[in-house]
Amino acid sequence: MTLTPSRYNPRNRNRSLTFWIQWLVGIAAALLLLIGLTLAKTTDFAPHYRVLAVLALLGSLPVYQLLRVYDRQTGYLTGSVRLLGGWLVLLAILAIAAFVTKTSELYSREVLLQWSLLGYGLQFAAFVPLHHLSRRYHERLRQERRAAIVGTGELALELAEKLSRNRQEPLQGLIQPNDEPVKDRPLYPVIGAVSQLRDLIAQHEIRRLYIALPAAEMAQVEGLYIDLLDASVDVVWIPDLASLVMLNHSVTEIEGLPAIHLNESPLTRYPTSALLKATLDRVAAALGIIAISPLLIGTAIAVKLSSPGPVLFRQPRHGMNGEIFQVLKFRSMKVHDDKEVKQAQRNDDRITAVGRFIRRTSIDELPQLFNVLKGDMSLVGPRPHAVAHNDYYSHKITAYMARHRIKPGITGLAQISGYRGETETLDKMQKRVELDLQYINNWSVWLDIKILLKTPFTLISKDIY
């Protein structure tokens, strides 16, 4: 089967258009405000203010895109918080640029303060009605896009559930792929057989047809595609890939050829995002080390006095792409033979009195800020396990080592979801791996921020020994 793919996806085009309109209106309002405030204060829009306006315009685009500020899938509250986050990040970048170039003294503090506060207000005022109009417009498009699914198997039922629950597309029903007796599907009615396909499309005014057939039925998929080339209906093929464990999968094209990415690290797919994550990690780690330095010093002294041995515990762990690094922790156990790696358990006699407290409060993990500063770890990511544990579980859990496609983190989605501490059963480790892969598949700067905000509420846990 030879396909000539379209050069663009109309849905992505609509999303891009939504972003561009809201971004242009919002940033234009902010820049006009800057001009007005400057003229009111100095009666002249001096060159350094023009440079500030240009930098704000150019800098806001990648920042707002990375933080998905104008994502139409979000609600008003989440959208306004993302807008605030994007605006604050942009202001921080501009402040750093002014500091580095030693031009901060050229600007009026009054103008900058008013612009910082009122600039967000104007963008928010533009965001609310535009976001409302965008959601209503796309909702109307969804209602007009009546859909049906060719197929009645498990893949078709899963797709029908997702369309009805998440996408809210008006699903007309399922279409039997052959002329066999129709099986009873009470939740999703079977409206006919594929032999009646053109009549069904006209009768139900179907505008989008999903083909959800097993991989063994590729000949029928090809036949349906060719038969419907002249029909006024969008045809979407859903490949039967349910048996594969996919990592950050996506569909693109390579020189006109469709490509399904089954296994791809998000930080190699989006190098700019990787750079932003690494920069934020190291800046935050440096600031964190400075802020909690009294706690670090006090804990080091307490550990040294608790039992003979070094203050820091070093252990080889797998990092990004399986590379070995030495993870740092405050020593919480008595010095012992560690030839056989054994997870800490309740009432473990190896743990010191100080060690029990710093483990329960996760203070023992704080030296990993230095691992982040060095670049071995990230603030957020899958927790690094001992090498021996990885060797053990990699043969028992499918796609276990896929969690090493990004840098390990001090905290992660699994940790804030209740999967901290000892994993004494295979099921617990399986769930932790599933959450790690879920984080990788859905990674974004905004997700990192949410995990960091939730982490303090999970630090004291009865499951940490």
C-alpha cells in the first residue's frame, strides 16, 4: 500500500492558530502597555526600552510554547496559572539579561514594576474571552464531526471509550468489518456492516471514520482506504500496537514517508526542552544548596556523631542511558558489608537513630542536589535504583530499563503517587515503573513544577524505613 501523506495535520494547524492568535493579542497588549508607561514617565521611547520590547517579544514565544500557556484543553484556572508562570519566567530572563549586560540602571524602576503587574493583568484580560471563544469554536467543530469506527474487537471498544470519554466526539456507533452476525455491544451500538459502508456514511452524516482492525487485516485496511478516497469523509487508521510497550511514541514523517516512533526519549526529541530542563535544574539546585546550607551542615555533624564512618554514602546507580554515576546521600546506616544490596526494612538494625529520622523526613536525599548540580541527576525524574536491583528487575518487568531514557530525579511522579520506600513485592515495583514511564511519556516543564509542588506533602511517610 502506497500512501502520500499530507504535509500538515489540520488539527495541529488549528491548535497552532489558536496559540498564535492568543499569543499575539496578549503580548501586543503587554508591549503597548510598556510603550504607554514609558512615554508617560519619560515622554520618549528610548532605544533601551525598544530593545526590552524586542527581547520580550522574541523571548515570550519559546517560553509560552514550552509552558503550553495557551493550550485550549486546559481550564480557565490552569490556563491563568500557566500564563502567570510564563510571564514570570519571561521577566526573570529579561532581568538576567539586564544584569549580565549591566543595563539595569537605564530603566525606571517605577515603569518596570507597573509593567510587571499590569502586563499580566492585560494578558489575563485578553486570555479569558479568547480562550472562551476558542473552546466554543472547537466544541462546535467536534459536534459537527460525527464519527464511526470500523471494527468491533477490543481495539475498537477501547477507541470508542476514549472518544466518548475524553474527546467527546459524537460517536454514531461501530461498523461490523464483515457480514457475520452482529455481536451485542450495548454501550456502543453496531449500526451496520462494512458492506453497507457508503450508505451508513450518508445516513448518519459521518464525517470521520476510524479503522480499528487487527494487524492481520491489513488487506482490508488497504481496501477501505482506496474505496473511500472519493468519499467526503476523513479516514483515520488506528494501528493495533496494544501489545507493544511504547516510550513517548509519536507519529511524524520523514521526507514524505509516515513514521511511527515507538521508542524515543523526549529529551532527544526536544533538544530545546532538554536544555531548559537542565538549566532550571542546575539553577534551582544551586539556589537550594545555598538556602538549606545550615540544614546540610547540621545534618552532617549529626551523622558524624551518630556512628563511626563517613558523612556521605556513595553508591553506584544507573543514570541517563544506563550510565553509572555515584549517588550521594547522608549516611543513615552503620558501616557494614554491602556486597549484597538489600533494601532497608521496618526495624532494620543497620539504621542509626539519626538515620531513622533523616530517612523518614527524606533529609538523607538532600546531598543529591550536588548530583543535580553536576548534571548526573535532575530535580524530577525516575528515582535511581541500585545497580543490583536493576539487574534483578530488568528480567522480570517489561520495559524496566526504559525508565533510564532520561535523567533520574530526586523526586518523581511515582514518589508523589504513594510509591516511595521499600518495594517488597514485584507488583509495587511494576506500578512504580508504570508511573515512571507515564512521566516520560507526558513530560513537560509544567509537570515538573506540579511534582515539585506536591513533593513536600509526601516527605513524611510511614513507608520509609
